[in-house]
Amino acid sequence: MTTAEQPPSAGRQSPARPALGQLRRARARFLAGHPLPADVPDEVAAAWRRARFHGVRHDSAAPFQGRATQPSDPALLEAARPVLERLGPVLDHEHAALLLTDARLRVLWSAGHAPRDTFCPDLSEQSVGPTSAALALRTGHRAELHGPEHFLDMWQEVSAVSVPLRAPGDGRPVGTVTVASALCGGCAPHPQAALAEATAAVVEAELRAYTRPPERALLDAYLTARAEQDRPVVAFAGHSRLVSEAAGRLLTARDIDDLERAVHTALREDAPGARLRCGATVQVVRHLGETVGAVAALEPAYGPVPAAPAGRPPTTMAGHSVPWRHATERAAELAATRAPLLLVGERGTGKTSLARELLGGTEPLVVDAAEGDLHEALPADPRGSLVLRHAERLAQPDVAAIVALLEARPTAPLLVTYTPGAPPGPCLQRLLDTLAARSVTLPALRERPEDIRELLTAVAPATEPGRPPLTWTLDARRALERYPWPGNITELAHVVRSLAQQRRAVGPVRRTELPDPVREGPAGRPLSPMEQAERTAILEALRRHGGNKARTAAALGIGRATLYRKLRTYGSHA
């Protein structure tokens, strides 16, 4: 039921939300120490558990004792106060309360007709359990909580919507705007969602105007340079940096360091407007005759540094997690020099796709060791790029042919993919040792679950005319992020494409539509192949019988107690 929404767009449908009555009963069971029903959304149950972990008492009135906090950054309150005070008559008419918090969720300002007569100076989860403000700050988007989604008894008849506030330029979160009202029946969006978003937009505009003149001059220059769509822009001022989203995708941390050194060199040489070697144009920003910083804008056609790979990454290369960025950046750095490169990773991690990407759009000769007789397909003197797949399947004559090729041409443009498994033989081990100095290991998908959301869009098939693109409920996406994906991106792509082709329902994909192993999550311990097959059969039978364990046990020919024992053994949440 908890929602954290992207900015509203035309035609967007709100996700289905369970009834408030169901959540009230589920909350009562949770507070009494009983297991939660299966229909409680994972994010709601997790928020309640965090509140219990932090020691929040559901019947406590202590969080409401206190006064508004003095802001550590007075600029936020000073910029927001004129906007908030003008909304007083509107709030009284709408019977709603408006609150401003800082980045630590301390309430700095409040007014209007509060749903209750008490005041809470701290909206953090550690103090009061789940709040829309905490959810908005964590997700970076508008968020809502209704009635029993809250942990405190005093907020069971309250609906709230919150919008995060971002600092000018760098976009870091500095606080939230929250509108609270009497319970509105769990409707989505909240009736005052538009008011909260409009208020946040005006406060952010006031924050931009409130900055000091030198900072404002640099910020204006940065925003002007960034106005062109997808143009990478970085602004430098002392120890501060403003990095546009396009620059963040294109440049590594080392690239930005190199760019900053080049900008400082241009400033020392008094060469404003100069074009750097990496393709960046430098604009010096001055205020009252003094230099306050510089803005470097790169043309999209230029790479950040000469070693950067050319072209856009393929769709299966989506992902911005730290493990993935480190691996791909290292691979691009090694591929910039003409020498063999070994890409190591589990099956389905995208080794071949990355190899093609590193070649900068050229069409390589691709040979697959799994097809056999590789030594006959290898060119005697390769001039173009060569991609060798499944090196772990190389036969001894094929290994000898590759080793001979590398001895004759140590700088051959060769990219090799290798999936670890059984211990390699001595000949293959010799080849791997030769390539080890220039090798990169790609992370498994379970090591970068934060990339799942981006990959879901990347691997989805093109939508047919008249059909909306595939979207996902929070429950479904959490299940996808928890699943270990032994087949990595390849397995994820198969699941997404199967759903896109077979589902007849409309709206976002729900958790109940996912394959049984994905929906139920990983087992509590490693399972043997026989145990895995038995677990799959049990989950499939449960799905066929609508989760009824008595009918499932009868269909499988086992007792109900045996079924419960096996579910506990296999770590199923069914």
C-alpha cells in the first residue's frame, strides 16, 4: 500500500493498493506477535519491523513532546518561510497541515489544521516508525502513507504525502515538504499531492534565489550550460563540484579529477573559452571582477578522455552500481590498448555483450569454443578484432592454436570470455595465466541488485502498438531484487520477455505473476538438485491450488504436517 512514485506523467496509472481494513487487521496481528498474512506488501511489513527494531512504541505519545528544531542550515527555513506562510488560508480551508523538515527529518515549520492536536518534532523512522517524509527522502520521489501503514496508534486516521526538496545544482536532498490530512480512504494519489509538489517546486526555486551572489553566478552558468539536453557539464568552485546527470553517466571519478586539473591549467594560462583535449569547453565564471569558478561543458560527440569506449552501451549493459561501474570502467581502460583481454564471469553476466561494446562498433569475428574445431576457424593472421567465447570449453588443440597465436602476435586484438567451473587442465591454465594480467571479472547480478530496476526496462521487448510498456509493482520489484538469479541477466531477460508475451492482465506486473522460485525467493540453505526439484514441484502445486495447503498436500500425496515441514526446510514463505 505504501507508494513512492515517479514524477507524474500522462497516462500513468496508480498501483493497486490493498484495502485499509486488511491492513488494520494485519497490523493488529503484528502488534500481537502473530505472523503477518501473505497479502501484506513487503515494504509495509519491513517498515513495521524496522519500527520494532528501533524500539518505537506504537502507543507512545513521547514523540509528540517537543518544539520545532533550530535548523542547522538556516537557508532552507529562510527561503521556505515566505512560501509556506502564504499557504495558511489554503490549509485552513482544506483541513490539512503543512510541514517542512530538514534532511534529518526534523520538523522546522508547521501550520494549518492538523489531523491531531499534538505536534511531532521528529519524523524519522527511529522516532516514530514509517512516515511519508522518510520514504520520500529515501526514494527521492513523492511518497504517501495512509492510516494503518503508520506504526503509531495516533496516526491511524491520518493520510500524509511528502515530496523531497533538493539543493540547487548538485541535487542533494535537503529536506521534505509534507501535507497531512484526515484519512482519505487509502486513495492514490493523495488529494493534496499536487499542493505538496507545487510547494516543493516553489521552495526549491526560492533556494536557488537565496544562494549568495558568487554561488548564484556559478549556479546560473552551470544551469545554462546544462540546459541543452544530454550535454555533460561539470562546474568547479574550490572544493565543490556540480556534475550533471549526463556527465555522471559518461565520466568516472578519475575522469572528473583529470578534467578539473585541465580546467585549472586553462585558468592559470588565462585561456577562457579554450577547448581542452578531451573536448570540453571551459567557461570562466566571475563575480564583481573575481573568478568564482569554472564550468566545463563536453559535446556529446566527444569522449571524456581518449581511453573512453566509443558508442553507446548496448541495452543489456544497463546498470550504474559500484561493482558494475568498476568492472566496465576497468575493461574500457584495458581495451584502449591493443592487446588481448580476458573477461571472466558467471554465465549470463554479459561478457560477450561487453566484448562487442569494447570494440567501439566494429564488427568482430566471433568464434565459439563450444562449437568445437576452433583451431580450424581461427585466421592465421587476424587483422580485425576477434572474440573468443566459452574459453572454458576449449579442447587441447584449440588451446595450442590460441597460445601459438599469442606467442606470434602478443598484441593481437583478441577478447576472450571465460566462465569458471571445473578446474581447468594444464594447457588451458597456461592460457589463462598468460591472459591473467589483463583480465576483468564481471559481477554477478545478485551482487548488484540495485541495477535490477534499470535492467527491467533494458531487457523488455519492444511494446506492440496500442499496448503500454511493462511496469512493476513494488512487491514484484522487491522479489526480483531478492532472487539470486543463477542465470544472471540472461535469466532475467527470459523472465521479463515471457511475462510480456504471455500475460493478459493490465496494469503493473504483480508479485503473484512471477515464476514460483522468483516469487518465493531463495531457499534458506543450498539445495541439492533433488531438493530443488521437490521445492519447485511444491511451489507449483501451491500456486495451482491458490495457496491452500490442505488441497496442495492432498494433490502431492503427502500429509499436511509433511508439507509444512518441507516448506520450513526449503525456506519458502508460502
